[in-house]
Amino acid sequence: MPYIGTKLSIPLPAPQEAALREALGKAISLLPGKNENWLMLSFEDNCRLYFRGGNAAPMAFVEVKVFGSAPADAYEALTARICDIFHDQLQIQPDHVYVQYEETQHWGWNGGNF
């Protein structure tokens, strides 16, 4: 039951959104037991984000929420892959990407909880 939400400081054209959906769908499998079949994604573009006091460079804030937990090395691998994806697709430098992880033991779906 993973969720990846992304806030971008720049516009997100449809072709890049499709490429991000595909790449993030593959990347989530870096977390044990997670796959694209259960992945929900959201994208918010043109957000007013500031980093180091400014907003001249493109930037992204990425939230990854998972049911259960994963080992630290899996999160490390996913962070590296997310930074690569946003650099490849939107030319956002890795040092302008924040990735936040949240683990939960309670996740609802389809009228019930896991």
C-alpha cells in the first residue's frame, strides 16, 4: 500500500508526468513487498517551494508513505532512484530533491483496514 506524492516548483507537462508515473511505478519495487499494483501517485506542479532562501532552481518534495516498514538500505536505494528519475525527466538536481518517508501500521482500503 505505498503512496508517493510529489510537489514540484515547476510545471509538469503531460509527457513528463507519464514518464514519472512509469518510472516511479518501477522504482517502488525497491522496497520489499511493494509494487506498482498497489501504488497510488499524486503530482502537484507550480508549487511555491523555497530552498536555501530562494526559488530560482527547480525543486521537488517527494513523500513516500508505506504500510508496514522497510529496511534502511531499501529506503536509501529508493531515494537514489527517485533523485535520478527527477533529474532525468525534469532536470531537477538531486540536491534540490527532498524525500520524506512515513511508515504506518494502519492503512485503510476498500471499506476496511489492513
